[in-house]
Amino acid sequence: MAEWLAEMGTFLLQTTLVMLAAGLLVLLVPRGKESNEHGLKLHVESLNDQRRARNRRLRVTTTAQGARKKLVKAFRHEEKARQKAAKKDKSEAQNAQQKVWVLDFHGDIKASQAEQFAQEVSAVIEVASTDNEVIVRLESAGGLVHAYGLAAAQLDRLREAGLTTTVCIDKVAASGGYMMACTASHIKAAPFAVIGSIGVVAQVPNIHRLLKRNDIDVELLTAGKYKRTLTVLGENTQEGREKFIDDLENTHHLFKTYVAKHRPDMDIEKLATGEIWYGSEALEQKLVDSVGTSEAYLVERIAQAQVYRVKLEPPKTISRKVGLAISAGVEHAMVKALGVIDAAGWQRR
């Protein structure tokens, strides 16, 4: 027990120091160029070139030292020949080879990345031809209905543009995340990825009785019978609860209709219960089309086509670097704290 208290004390001290340092750094960072930080810069990376470079690096590293120089020289000749051939056949060979565009979406409860994702989708639509494929590596446990409705609409734009869309799910695409995934031409999920949760949930705390016990009145004034159905501070009525539930049911109906439209082979009434399935189970239920990881699929496509990763990123300014460093420090401290608490729980058993 004493050791646990000592570790927790150390953790609290570290956390306090991190927060103090964060405050000082925020004050010290110059703000004169803040107006230039809002522009997003487009990064396009050839995954074929990345894979080729890694392959060569591994081969050089694992080759006997005496033979490395010869191998590097061979790589240089190979690269020159490849570039020469590409330059010669630029108008034919390169344009003839199929292109694959890779986008990433990591969703939080507000689908904060939706605006950036929309711009990335627009960039791809402007240059892609109808024989191209768009791979979206998706990870989201869902969130606000309107936010994920907007994010899903961006994937709909890809289909409307005539592009084949493959959504790869390595960890989770549930609720709003699955709303996005279901728009794809093909859904590929890792064996233990969490899929589904086609349902709607709402939770509203109410402290009216606490306020009443302390003689505190709250007046809620509305114009419109159902402007506010349930409240946090006021007294909730049965009529208000019933209307709130009706609204939830209506949202659920819209969710089911949307999924059924994009996945007509699913038994939507059976599957829209809010339950989740793992990847291999989801395949049996026709929630997904195949089982596999995004990395394995990308390796397969790199062997067949030119694969490009597209991402919009803010410029790497000093304030952004400081912010990322602070965020990483706080996250590390929290993870360590959870580890300490968990370990202490095991020790006490």
C-alpha cells in the first residue's frame, strides 16, 4: 500500500509539473503569426515509393557488410533505369496504370475531422478517374448524429462521382462510424474489429429534486410545445419523456433506412438493435464484405496499382509543435496513472 501511495504521489507531482510547463509555454509562444496557421497544406505520399525504400533499407541492413556497397550500387542503377523508363513512357504507362487514393478518418464524438475530410474528398474527386479506387481507413465509435451524418455524406460524394470506395476497419466502426462505413462499395474489417451498434442513445442527468430540497427554483420558459422535452434543472414530465423517446425512435428509423439503402442484403430489422459484432461475425451477418487488415489490403493493391496517401495537415509552426508535445505529455501521464491504478488493484486482490 505504501508503494502504491508513493507511486501515485510521484504521478501527481509529474502531472502538476507538466501542466505548469504547459501554461508557461503557452504564454511564451509568440502569437504574431497565428493568422497563418489556419491554412491546411496538402501532403501526397506514394506508398509504392515508401514500400520500395523500406524494402531496400531492410535488404541493405541484413546483407553482410562487405556486400552492402555492391547492393547499394545495384539499387542506384535500378532506380535510374526505373526513372528513365517512367520519363520515356510518362504519357502512356503512368496514365494507364490504375491509381488508388488512401484517406484516413479517425473520429471523435463530434466527428471533428469531417471538415478536413470533406476537403480531402474534394481534392481526390477533382483528379481521380472512374477506374480509380479510394481506400478509407476508418476508425470511429460514433458520436453526434448530425456530425456523423455530414461525415457519411462525404463518402456518398465519392460514390456519386463514380469512384470505387473501399472502407477498411482495423479497430472499430460502430454507430456513426458504421453509418460512414456502410456507404462504401466494399467494407473490409479486421477479424476482431468492432462493427455495428446501429442504434441511438441519449442520456440526460436531472438534479431537480436536489435543487428542490435546497429551496432553489428554476424557471424554464419556452415558446413551442416541444421546444424542450427533458431538462437538467427543471422537473421533467411524462409527456416530455414520451416525446423525447419518439424523437429517438425517429432518429433510429432514419439511421436504419440509411443503412438499408446502402446495404440492401442486410436484415436491417434483425441487426439494428444496437448490438455489436466482431469482424468475422459481421461478415456472416453481411455487415461487412470481407475480413482482413488495411495493411494487408494496401500491400495487395501496391503490387497492382499506384497507391497515394492524401492528407491535409496544418503547417508545423512552433505553437503547434508545442501543443502536440504538451498533448503527448499529458496523454503519457494519464496512461501511466491508469497503469498504476490497475496494478494497485491487482496487488490488493
